[in-house]
Amino acid sequence: MSPKKVNVEEDEPEAEDVEVAEQDDSGAEGSEDSVTSEEESEDAADEDSGDDAEEEKEEEAEEEAPRPRRKGAHGSTKARRKGHVEDEDAPKPKTKLWAVIIAVIILVPVVGAVYFYYGPAGSIKRIDLFVSPVLGTSYQFNVNIDTGKPSKISGEADLFITRAGTNVYTGKMPISESTGSKTVNYRDFVTGNGDYNVALQFQDQRATKSINITTIVEMMNVSANPINNTANPSVPVGTTRINVLVVFLDNRYITQRAVTGDVLDIEITKVGMAATKYTETVNGKAQFSKTYPADGGNYTVKATLTNSRLKAGSEAATITMDAHDSITGGSTIFVNIPPTAEAGQNQTVRYNPLELGVTVNFDGSNSKDYDGTLVKYQWDFGDQLSAEPSAEGVNVSHKYTSRSSYTVTLTVVDNDGEIASDDIVVIVN
């Protein structure tokens, strides 16, 4: 009989696990043994090649699924592993699970805290904008940015200022470590007194503030009047000056102060002649007053303030006002140099009993008018008992009939109606 083929279980990976069935007939002789040997050799070769294929299939199956327990010539898997000593220090499955859980419990908050404190800044939660005036000539804008985290944020913010819906300023504010600061001069955005809206834009957040400016000079009250020696003894005789007074106002007619940098130009023009210009400084003054030289005639006065705090092109950046005469209210200032009267020297005369008195001569020819002519010479002899106590003319005479001391006054009048007088003393012995 032909030998039985080796039975290989599908789940066995190795050749030594194959069980070989014994031949049914072990007593075969001769040629049968020879035939049997050849057949067994062929069968063994087939079995070897088959075993190799089966082993490859079994290895692939083991990788895809757990190896089932089996029984065979070598006994069960448990029997084959008999004598294997397990590592008592190896962690049990539950111990590993708890270790992982504890590690997660400890590490997650730590990692979260580290990220919170040292990670990138979060989204902007709030922007605080602070506005402070600086000496009435500028504003300082400060900003604090809250990102909800200790970590800071940097960049560049946009700064806008509007007045009555019109944009008057656009600029940039550098942001470093979640803070920023910028000073903006009045002349960069102020166009007059009123309310201004300030807006700061950083990323997708916006902060706003309102400021109210009320200290800008927007108007002036300008007056002028002549000053001469008659009104002010400090003015030299025979001269006159124009006094100019400028009061600085806002648009509500409230007095305001000019500031350092403001420039006031005073322009004085004699009718029919070229103007004379004077440039003045008005640091911190609410009003300005000064006298300027002039001779007789009609004048106009103009004051121009260049406002250093206002943005170029603003309505009140340059203010020009004509002066009015503080006496007459007119737009023309009349200037006249008063005349001088000269009655001569004091005189001492002797009474003549033969003539029942003494005649004294008076000469007013040294009297002057500096910007016109003298039209009248009026003498008062100081003799109230005389029938002719006064006389008119450049040269006059008068008879005193009593021994006494007399005060003689000469009054002259120029063609502009200005008057001047001079006194002398006549003593009759």
C-alpha cells in the first residue's frame, strides 16, 4: 500500500509540528520497499515544498490574527512554554493605564499653564485709550491692550481724529509689549475750538475718545488812538504816537491767551502813503498794547495774528482785523501833533506915574504848529480891572494901571483845532 501523506494543520507555522501517520503495512518486501522508498522520497519533497508554502501562509495569518492554541505531537502551547519564568517586575496592563491617566492629569495643566504664560498672545479683548493735554499746545495719546493673557502683543495701530464728521488727522501709533504712546501737536489736527473724536484701530478692535478744545484764539478786537504830550507827558513835545490795543478772543467773545510761537503783525498806513509793518511776539498774553510813531494825518491800522496752534489752511490759522478809533469808533485814526505856544520871557516893569501906568509888549511869534499852521493867537493879560483884558494876534500890547503881579497866558490854535498855551509873569513895580 502507498504510504499516507503527512497531515499538516493549517494553524501550525513549523514543520516539526506535522504529524506523520505510520504505514498500514510495515511488512512489505523487495521491490515494494524500493518503490515505496522512491514514492516516499517524492512525497517527502512534495511535503517539503508544501510545508514551506504553508509556513509562509501561516506567518502571514499570525500577523493578521492571534495564534490559536493547538495540540499535536509536541503538546499544547501551554505545555511547550512550560518552564518559562515570567518577569514579575513587568507592569501589569492596569498599572500602565493608571500611569497614563496620572501623567495626563499632571501634564495637561502644566502644558496649559506654560502655553498661557509663554505662548503667543490671544485675541484682543479690550483697548484702553487715554488722552491728556500737554501745555495747551499738544495732546498725548496712550493705549493699553488687553489680550487676556500675560503674553504681550506688538505692531502698529491707526490713529484718526475727526471734527464735525471731517477727518483732520491720520497717523500711526507703534505698539510694543501691548502699550503705545503718541504725542500729536495742535497744529497737526486742530482747526478751531470745538469737539474732536479720536479713534484708535488695532487689528479688529477699535477704541474711541472725545476731546473738547476751547482755548484757541479765533478773533481779535483791535483799537487805536493817538497819544501826544497833552495826553501823556512822556511823549516829547512836538511829537505824537499811535497806541494800538489788541484783545485776543475765541468765537464766543471770551478772552483767550496767545501762546509762544504766535506772531502778531501790526500794519500802520498813513492815507496816501506806504504801510509800515511791525512784527511782535505775544507769548502768553491775553492782550497786546504798544505805541508807534506817527505824524499828523489820517491812518489805518491792521493787525494780523498767525496762529501757531492751528492746522495750516484752517479758517483761523491767520486772523486779520482792522482797528477802529477808540474815541470816534471810525475806521480811520486821526493823528495831529499839537502846536506849542511861546509867550516869551517873564517881564518886570516900572510903573510910570506920569502915564498912570505902564505899557507892556508881547510877542508870540515863537509859537509853532508841527503838522500844519496856527490860525489863532489869543492873549489873556491877567488884568481883570482892565477894559481890555485880552487881545488876539501874534504881537500885542497891554497897559497895566496898577502896581501888581500879573499872569499872562498865550493860547494858540492850529488848523486841526488843536490848542496849546503858555504862561509868563509880568511884575509892575
